[in-house]
Amino acid sequence: MGGFAPEIEDEIVKVESADLMIWQFPLWWFALPAILKGWVDRVFAMGRTYGGGHVYETGRFSGKRALLSLTTGGPEAAYRNDGFNGDLGAMLRPIHRGILNFTGFAVLAPQVVYGPVRADDAQRAGWLADWTGGWAGSRTSRRSMSAGTRPDDPSAVRESIARPHSPDGPDGRASAWRACAG
């Protein structure tokens, strides 16, 4: 089908059928880890996922949402405009705009855990509770980011939306997670 290797075709179909795509990864050299970038390079194929006038608002994934859930090696202060590493939003822009928005996804404000390797068990438990309470345990979500929204802007964090629907899961989340499974 379409000239893709079966493994690639399967991955493309997962993305096409997902309502919400979540990428969970460690920020690696201020970008996606190579294995995830390689997946993007193979799965986001011209002609199938973009091209022919199907970009941004008219992209193939228009009406779908995407979220980056990432960890960093340093503390939050290091990823601000004046921080040691610089603005996290600037680091994520090529992913948000150049991959996800470009193919039509509405990009949601990212879930960022700063320096988990240096956190104690109580802090890690708090992060997990925040994640579970905000996604799996309720109907709340993160709103789409506009061009000027910073990922650490508290006003960009949550608002109520309807739960995504999916024919393959009673809770509506199966297709979102399926797109992330490798």
C-alpha cells in the first residue's frame, strides 16, 4: 500500500488514526533523541503526511492534537530566556512548528519535567499525580499553543475540553497511545 515498507505503513496508519499524539522523551542535546527523529524522518513522509498544498492549517493531520512530554537534564531556571541553557520554547519551536504544526497538528502546551534525576521520590510522585490527574483522571487538557505562547506560561496549561473519541477504546485514549507505541 503506497510503496512503504510494512513497518513504516503501520506507523503512518497509527498516526493517521490517532486523535492525540503524545511524544514522551528526554530532551537530548536541545532536541529530539536521534531514535525519535529517525522515526519522524521515516513516518512523516512527503506525499502521505504533507505536501501537495497540505501544510499547516490544511495539513493532513488537521483536527488532530499533539503534545510533547519531556524531561530535561537541568532545573527549570536553566531553560528560561536568561537561563544557562536558554529559552526552552526556542528549543521546541522546530518540533512544534517545523514538524507538528507543519503537518496540521494543533500543538498543545508541553508537559515538562525539569531535572528528574535530581528529584526526590515525593517530587516524582507529585509529577505523576499532576500528569494522571490532568489527563487520565479527568476531562482536562492543555490548550493549543499560539505562535507567541511560551511553554512555561501558566495560562497555557489547562482548560476543559471534550474527551477525544476513539473506536478502539472505551475511554477514548487507545488511539492516542497506540500512535506512540513503537
